Amino acid sequence: MDLRIRAYDPFDMPEVVALWNRCLAVDPITREIFEEKVLLDPNFDPAGCRVAELDSNMVGFAYALTRQTPLPWGFESEFESDREVGWVFALFVEEAHRRHGIGSALLQEALGFLEARGAKRVVLGNYAPNYVLSGVDTEAYPDAQEFFVRHGFEVDGQSFGMGIDLHGFRRPPEATESEQALVREGIVVECFSRDYLLPTLAFLEECFPTWLSLLIEKLRRGDDHREMVIARRGAEVIGYCQRRYGHHAERTGPFGVRAEFRGKGIGTLMLYHLLEGMAEEGLRFGWFAQTGERQRRYYERVGYRVIRTQVEMSRRL
């Protein structure tokens, strides 16, 4: 058999997407998602995108990248901290052709590309803001962790993907009581409106700068304002919550509250507002890709459950 690893070709997309969906069945994509997350990313470099062919049949794919171009407004600190980091965004091989060195060959090409771009540390997935894979799901892909360990990767921690059933969802009675108490303090939780655009931008820029691009993209796309919830005291925005992440309408988050207003139940109330709106629109499930152990316990109290566990992995070059 003749193994050939070559650069990605623009006409490869349909075959890459089909191969991705066969190999990473728990994390399927569409052509539109591949365009959004890979080809339209400002740091996309064709040299980091590799295809493995066996007797002219595509059997593997790897994509690696580094930050060469600053990301959208709010990611300045990420750009500085990630100057020596590279990512293996995705790597997979057709099941029938695994354990024949194809994955290893693809990985070595990816690592060589990253080293040539100045990376000193390599992370699996978790490339903000356009990741699809946020780690290695050892249940969905049982051989993946062993493969990467053999190639020098170490486990840095774990994260949890969580979801919530929205069929007939209603906030608990205590949330209504909490809302009434907040109103008495002059704090209102409501859907976003453009009247509060500048206060919302000011809040995000100060408290959660990497979320600025999420709000801006939603407004540019013309997303329904009911997909965004704010908390405000008078004209001052003190909290923000949203759903829909690119093509994923049921993806919830992020949400956060100004530090001095935490502990009042504002974040939980924003989340309930968001989930109620999703249920009223006919959505039956809400989910997000990753959170840590402490946050997991919070979401479980709200009604989410763990739907996957992922290990976070990296290695030095």
C-alpha cells in the first residue's frame, strides 16, 4: 500500500467532512462548521492542514495552528500569552486503517509544523474561540488518550460537557422570589436590547473581554435578542448571558456577573431566563462543551447533567 501525506486541497472539503463524521461521530460537523471553525479562522494556515491518503483514498486528517493574527476585540491578552503555544485542532484516522502508523505520521507532521512556527507547547483541541474538540473524550474515543500519551502528551486536567432537558422547563419558585428581591434592590434581569448596547460592551470589556466578539458576532448576524440576557442596575449592565455559538443554536453560555454583585443569585436568574426562552421557542435541549469540577456542581443544582468527560492534554516541543 502507498501512504501519502499531502497538503489539504480546497476541493477536499466534502471528503474531509465525511471522514471527520465517521471518525469523530460524537462531534459531527457540517461543511458550514468546517468553514467557520477552520477555513475562516484568521489563523488558518494551509501548511498546518494535512491529509493522509492510502492508495489514493483519504484515510486521515490533521490540522494544527498557532496564533499569528490577533483575534477579535477582547482577545489581546490571549494573543500575548499564546505566542509560544500551538494547537492540534483535530487528528483522526479511518478506523480500518488505525494502528498502522498513519496517525503517528500525521502527528509528526503537525508537531513539525508547530515547531517551525515557534511553538514550545502543544495543546490538544481547546483553541479559543473556534475549537470543536475541547479535550479527549475517553469514552467516545477510547484509544485516543493512549495514542497521545505514547507521543509525549500528558494529562493536565479534566473538564465536563453538560446538558439540560428543556421539555416543559420552568424555573423553580425560589427563582421568582429571588427576582422580586433583586427588583427591590433596583436590579433587573431581562432580554438584551440595543438601548443597552454601550453599557453591555463596557461591562464585557472590563469584566469578560474575550466575550466581546461573541456579542458582536451575534449582533452582526442579526440573532434574536432573546438569545441574550442582561442584568442591570439602572443603566449600568452588571451581568450577561447568551446562547447559540456559531451554528449551535442550543449551546448555552457563557454567563457572568460583575464581581461585587455575585452571591445574589443574579447569574442563576439570567440562566433561568435564557433556558425558559429556549423552551418557549421549542428547543428541547441546552448544552455546553466544558466546565470544571466546581462549576459542574453549580450547574447540577440548576438542572444540568454531565453528558461527557474530557481529559485536557498537552506536551512540550
